[in-house]
Amino acid sequence: MRTHGDTAWLGSDSDQELVQRLLRRDEAAFVRLVDTYHFRLLRLALPLVGSRSVAEETVQDTWLAILDGLAGFEGRCSLKTWMFHILLNRARSRAAKEGRSLPFSALGPAEEGPVEEPERFTAAGMWAVPPSPWGVESPEALVLRGEAMECIEEVLAQLPANQRAVVTLRDVEGLAAEEVRELLQLSESNQRVLLHRGRAKLRRALEERFGEAR
Amino acid sequence: MLTCQQVTELVTRYLEGQMEWRQRVAFWCHLAVCPHCRRYVRQMRVTIATLGKLPEEPPPPQERKALLEHYRAWSQKPE
Ligand SMILES: [Zn+2]
């Protein structure tokens, strides 16, 4: 399981220690929490609620709910996952009030068909137009190219909401697949299909941008 | 023998460790003989790893200030 993201700034602080500091009214700890998570809560809220302004309000609500719930944090999951749970709850109750449901609450995958264009394969299912080399094929090298990050952010923002939410939680935030399923209330196969389609589109976008002519 | 097209449909199952062993062996056997699919899987891994490195922005100052005020107000509440 990957747990990247929050270890860098937490240093030796465990989630429990951080929560204890927050409960002791440690403003510096709170500012660090906000600096680390505000953007990430917003990034997850965007696919959940549909508009930027509603997403911002939902994140505001979430912070208040986090403070009110802090004393009850038991450390059964990471603080990050716990905060995402609260965000999901806020988004759900808001959606319920407005008489709609979250994009993935009741869904089979909306898209069907193969992830790669059938024209790329021969009749026997072998590559006719194989994936083109990118010149750079390590994430480090791609990160150094700011355009790759821009490209990924752009395509991620255009994914259907349910794919975007799954990719954000699983790959951007690095949550375990079971945590993602539980948060979004998806079956294992739905979650996998959404992840698969989202990832495939992102890979293809990078290929279009960086693939070398053969 | 899996086809390349099947590999592109199964890659997430493979990378997520959600394959039963027969299927996994079939997948490996295909990769062993197919450089195109090896590249495909490698590009998927790079895509995923790059997603994990997307930049984050600190909140705008007024937002941070407003939240800090919420925290102060919350701190005043009796426990
Ligand atoms: Zn192949």
C-alpha cells in the first residue's frame, strides 16, 4: 500500500500526535493541516459536486465537521482518509438536500467498449499501431517536464466525475483500493472499471503529447 | 495466449493485483514475448506514478485566515 503525500511534512508526527496537538489548540499544527489538506480536499470535492463554488462551500463545511469530529478520531484509518470520509459525507448530505445523488452513488459504469481504439489492433487482436515511445519513460523525467503535469491535470479535469474521483483517490492520493471503494461506495469491479478507463485516457493523452513519430 | 487488445483491457487488474494466478501467468507469458505490451504496461506505470506527483498549492491567504478564525472560535468552545 502506498502512503505517499503526508509523510513528508508530518515527519515523526503520527496522526494521533497531530490530533492531540490540534485538540490542545495548537494553531501552528492547524495551519499546517490546512496548508497540507485544503487544496486536496478541494481537488476531491470538485468531481463530487459539480461546480467550483459548491465545492468550496463543501470544503468549508468539511473543515468545521473535521474540528467537531476531531475528539472522536480513533486512528482506525489515516487522518487523511478520515478527512476524506467527512468530505464525502458533507457532499452526500448536500446532494440529498438538493434532491440529487452523487455521480457514482447508483451506477454501473457509464461507458462501454474497449479502452483502446479497435483500429489500433489487427483482426487477431495484436498491435497494428503499437504504443509509441515517449522518449522519457520515468515519472521523474516526466515531472521535470512541466507540460506533462499540465497535460495530466487537464485530462484529469475532463474525465467523467466518477472516473475522476476514483483516479484522484487511488492514484493522486495513493489510497488503498479498498479505501477508495468504501469511500465512494463502489463495488470492486465498478471501481476497477472506472480506474481503468480513467488511467487509459491519461496514458493516451501523454502518448499523444509525448509519443515519438515512428 | 492473450491478445494485445486483451492485455490493454486487463492491465489494471494486473497492476492492482486483482488477477488470479492462471491469468497472471498468461499475462506474464504475453509480456515476455511482446515488447509493445511491455511498453504499454510501463507507460501505464509511469502515468500512475506521475499522477502521484501532481503539484499541490497552498490555500489562498484569505482562505487560510478565515479557517484559522474558525479554529480559534472552535478553540473557545468548552470541551
Ligand atoms: Zn502484446
